Amino acid sequence: MTMITNQFVNDWVKEMAELTKPEEIIWIDGSEEQLEAIKQDALTTKEMLELNQEKLPGCLYYRTKPTDVARDEKRTVICTRRKEDAGPTNNWVDPQEMYDKMGKLFDGSMKGRKMYVIPFSMGVVGTEFSKIGIEITDSIYVVLSMAIMTRVGRDVIDALNAGADFTKCLHSKADINEQEKYIAHFPEDNTIWSINSAYGGNVLLGKKCLALRIGSYLGKQEGWMAEHMLILKVEKEGEEPKYVCGAFPSACGKTNLAMLTPPEYFKEQGYKVSTIGDDISWLRIGEDGRLYAVNPENGFFGVAPGTNMKSNPNAMLTTMKGTIFTNVARNLDDNTVWWESMDKNPPANGEDWLGNPWNGPEADVKGAHPNSRFTAPAANCPIIADEFSTGEGVPISAIIFGGRRAKAEPLVYQAKDWNHGVFIGSAMASETTAAANGQVGVVRHDPMAMLPFCGYNMAEYFQHWIDMGKKMTNPPKIFHVNWFRTDENDQFMWPGFGDNLRAILWMLDRCDGKIDAEETPLGLAPKKGDLDVTGLDLSDEVLEKLFAVNKADWEAEVEGIQEFYDKFDSLPVELTDALATLKAEIEAL
């Protein structure tokens, strides 16, 4: 029975039901009773397994097919009427062609199954930042995960009944046939279709699909920004809190930074760090001319391997209840979970992510898939900021761009101005890791960490950044960081983790005009003594290496940026001018 009086919603759901032909339609109201009943269905069918309810209360285990374990960029498409509107960095398909192709796959895909209709909100309902979506799915995993990752409940239904616009999201796991898997975005229709996958990143359509690909398109149309950024709150006792956004490609320590634990030295000075978001930011210009950010999500969809009580204790504590674990190893002795680098005690009586018997101490295969995940409620996070739940947006002092670079990029520097910061973001690059694809150290350009997530032509996206800068009277300062610079023995020179707060505090001092900086060809670097390294075993020689700008390295960088820029028919003149200036200054070194 529908709870919706909005005829447009009912007509669309009816149309999708006639296409997919389910045996039953269930509307999700987000109540605990309903979600518990659906969870019991999943346990009965073994779609999901219940974990040890004493040690991991409310936690479930979920396993995907071995061919369906990650976001599939090759099968992710942007469907705009004109190819140039999708741009050279997206996979483009004509919308009608894609509707026809996927329509045939969706035809009868839910026969003998239940169709779940999930009204959800990205952002707190009723706030300026909120966007409503409805996801139709035949997957209980999707229902339970969307109840964690988004806001699902009566207030969303009330907003729809009051006539709220919504993004139409259709998903079916169908046969999980990798040859016919598509994640299609139709920005001009505010529509997302996903078929033949059951993996989170491809099927939780509120996340990357709506919040970034469709969100970035809506942001351009409506004058705001959807960005692949964490939001961090930094406080010092007796002072106003400061807020920072940061964009990092995968394997660059984004979640660790979002949940940073200050070193004792800074705790003693009264510093405290809180998390507002670890992955996505929606940003709007406030009446005071500043940029305000919210995290539109309601949970964390984190990579499990490498997460432990040393690297990220707050993430570990977040997963201790109400969490769905995907493709990790299981300890059969106590029905708990394990993954690589979680601790040094892999279970001897275990089961790997494929469901095979697994003796961790003796195994020559990994227990967890490298992209295994946890889906956990943000409310569980011990350092979640109060502002997370208001949905009103926090004023951003600094925006950080960062990648994983062994040699070229210094530890930290500041853009000369907003447009120069846009240039730095557009030129962002990171080196691949073995976990990503076997080839280590391959430089991949990933502007603003948005390459896989920008829902329209990236050249226009850069222009949108420049246009937003013109509208702000008090824009955030923009910085670039690199925690991963290595010495001649390929050892990391910077300690990273909690000590990254040192670089952030330098940035905030720059935002407040408390300290000066040195000009370099790349931007503004810390003056000697301004970056607080108290308690670190770092010699002057190592510090010098962390900030060195090597001419040969940067000649290669300039060439790489030019090569990336050459993909576009036209770019904002502010960016091409900035590249020309950088090239001249590097040549003059």
C-alpha cells in the first residue's frame, strides 16, 4: 500500500513496476519494525548473515559475486543529448539508445521478487541543502544500506507529498551479469538507472551517482557545488571552531584525515578535531559571501583493509554496531570479521571473502578483498560533530587538494589566489598503488578527485569553480598537500596520520593572516619555523627535502598537465595562463 499522495511519484513507480514485473511492491518508511522484518527476510534467504550480536550488535555480513566487487568506471555512463555536454573524460551514450538498451534488460528483471521503493533524502530534510530521491530496487542489501547511508523516513514522504522534486533511481540486480552491467546517469532527466550489479558503489544510488554525478550537474544549473570532499572541524579551547574541506583520490588517506586524532602535544594545548564528513561535500555561498558545506550522507562507506586501531581508531569504533560488512573475512570461532592489517591475529578457523575455508596464519591468499567495505551509521562515530545533524552548513576556511606523490609535490603549499587554486585542483594527480591495479607509481590525473564523478564536461566544471569564486566576497584559501613524499630509500619522510594536523594548523594560521609565507613557483610555502614540528624526529635536511621543488621533476609535471589539458577542446583561460606561468617559473629555476 502506498503512503504517497503525490500522483507524479505514483505514476512513475507504477510505470517502473510494469517494466520490471515484481510479485510485490513494498514502500519503505524507515521504521525500525519494517527494517527489522526486511532484515529477517535476508537472513532467511541467506542473502545476508548475522554476525555475533554480543560483540557486533546489529551487524550483518554480505558477500558479492567475485566479478562484482568495485565501482565499474567502464560501465558507468553519462547520457546527455549532446556528446560534448558529457565531455572527453566521461563515457557518453545517447539517452534514447541507453533507455532502449537498459529497458530490455529491466523488462521482467524483478519477476518472482519483491520491489522495494525507498524515498530518501541526501542532506537533512527541509534544509536548503536537501535533495530528495526515490530508489526502486530488488535488493535487500540496498534497502538496509540506504537506511544507513541516507535519510529514510516519514519526513521524506511528507516532503514528496508536499510536491518536492526528486531524482528517479531504478536498480535491479537482475542476473548480476557483468557483460550487461550498466550504471547510467541521465542528468537532463534527473534519472539514474543501474542494472546487473549488487556492489555498493554501483547500487547505492544516493551516493556517488546522485550526490556527485547528478549533484555536480544540478550544482552547475543551480549555482552550488557537489564535491568529493571530507569536512573537518578543528577547535582550540576558547577559540572559534574552524572548518576545512579536503579532496583526495583513493588511497590518499582521506578517511584517516576526516577522523584524525590529534597528537598528545596538540591535545595538551586544547586542540580537538571532529568529523562532519569523510567523502562528499555540498557547498553553497552564504549571505556573508563565504562558502558553506554540508555532508549530504548519513553514514560511512569505508574501505576495510588497512583500517585499524592505529591508523583510524574512530573508524574502527564506528563499525562496532549497526554495520554491514561486505567481502571481508569471517572468524568462524566467534562469528566476527577480520581483514588485512586489522590486527596481527588473523583467524585460523576462518572463511575468506569468497566463502572458502581460510586459515589466516598459513594462508597464501588474502582473507578480505582489497576493496572490501563497511557501511556504518555516521551517528556511531565517536568524534562526529554536532553540526553533522543540523544540515545547515559550516563556513569553510580552507580547501585542501592532495594526492599520493613520491617525489614531485612538496608537503604543503598555498595557492596564490582562488583561480590559482582552481588550477592546482585541475592539475591534481596521484600515483596508483598495488591495490589499485598492479602497476605501482603510474601518475593518474584526477582533478579535484572528481574524474570518475563529474556528471558533465569537466572543462565546464572548471569554469563553474571560477564562476563560483567570482560570486564569493570571502572565499576559502586553497592549499595542496602531499603526505607521501619519499627519500632516496623510498621511505616516507613525513609521519602522516595525526601529525597531518600540523600542516592544517599552518593553513589555518595563513587563513587568519597570522603568519607570512615564502613564494615558490608552485605557490606559497611555510617559512622556516612556521610549521610546528615539535616532538618529531625531523632534521632540517629532511624538512628541506619535504619542501624542495626539483626542476627536472616539475618539467615532467608541466608536460603531464599539458597532456591532460590537451584532452579538452577549450579550457578557461585562467587555467591555461596559470600553466604558462608555472612553466616559465620552473624554466627559470
